[in-house]
Amino acid sequence: MLKYTLVFFLVQLIGINLQAQYRPSNMGRITVVSDSQPFILSLNGVAYNDRPELQVTIDGLSDQLYAISTLISGRGQREMERRQITVRNENGDFVEMIFKVGSQRNTRSRGQLINLFAQIPIDMSLVDNGNGVAYAYGAPGRPIHLGDNPDMGIPPINSITPISRAELDRLFSLMNREPFDDAKFKIINPIFSETTLRVEQISEIMKRFQWDDEKLKVAKAAYGNCSDKRNYSTLTGNFTFLGNKNDLLDFIEKQQRIR
């Protein structure tokens, strides 16, 4: 009983901190937590953290049905899924749905489940217009101790913030004014070390460049803080020449060996 009380208290504190610090658009939120088994979280088939975490929160979710799955790696790797999730309550208000990865207590069918843990209304007076982003908390080796310091900031994936749709569009607007690829790269290059990007966003950036060499430069510069590196080889579809495709594949293989 004490264990579950502490977990509930922790989740409540995290929820309060999230509302105060990260303000998504007027949409819902899904949080998945685990006591001790780090996981990779996927929403409608899209992975949102590139390394196992004890908690992942996805902000800015629209009014539709979602399916979440958690992949617990290591010995006895297994994947759990929960479908038909909505981020509105019976009154039509957006909420944060908190799920907990835990053991099934029914002795006839033991296993792991994604259980609904809490449903917290989102205060719409606090939210700003913005794009949905995902944050991961409490990774192995850097657990959260909110009880010791409830005012501390909670860092997102890789300790940097995912870029919003509005920010990306502003950069694209500046890039469109430049006729040459080298000038476009100077505009976009700073974000590669300051934000996390998904493969689809990197692909979108690459399409703004005319020549394969500049596209390759973008792909290599963006690799370090990409949140779904497992899909990185799909970026080869943006190249015209086989040599550039092979160059990127060789680069990915080298980076994987370094890790």
C-alpha cells in the first residue's frame, strides 16, 4: 500500500510540474509510467523515445482514438498494448490520461498490463498555442526525486526541447528567401544541436535543399539529436544519386558502432 501511495504522490507532483512548465496547445496528454522497468513508448505506431525510460509524456494530442504500446527490452523482452484511448472526458474536456505499466494480479492469467492510473483535467487557462511534443523522464541512472526538490525542472529527452511546428515553419520561411543551399544550411544548422528532431522532420528539412551534397550535410548534422534513429535509413529516399545514399548508410553504421 505504501508503495502505491508513493507512486501516486510522484505522479501527482509530475503532473503539477508539467502543467506549470510545459504548456501544450489546447489538446490532451498521455503519460505512461513504470515503477522499475524502463520502456520505449509508441503512439499509433510511432516511437516517442529513443532509449528506455521510466516515464514518457506526450503533449498536444488531438481529439481522436489512440493506441499505445510499451516495449520493455532486456531479458524476457515483451511488448504491451492498449487501444481505444481518448484524451477527452465525458464532459468533452481535454485531460491527461496517466497509465501505469504493471503486473496483472489475476492468478489465472499472469502478465503485464498497461493500467489506467489517473485522469487529470487540463486547465485550459494555462495553455498556449503550439505543437505536440514528447518528453521522457526518469531514465535509468537519472531518476527523479521530486520529494527532495519539488520545484526542480524536469528535462526532456536528451535534456533539450523538441522543436515545435511553429518554430520549424518560421525557419522554413527564412530558408525560402535564400536562393542558395549554403545560405539555407546556415539558417537551419543551429537547431541540430539545440533541439530534438524526428526523422520525418529531418526529411522535411532535406527537401528544402536542391543538391544531394547539402542534403547529406543536413542528414549527418541532425543525427545526434534525432529521437527515432531506428528509422534513419529511410532518409536515403531523399537522394538522387546512389553514392550519397551509400554515404549516409555508412555514416549511420559508423555512428551505431560508436554508441
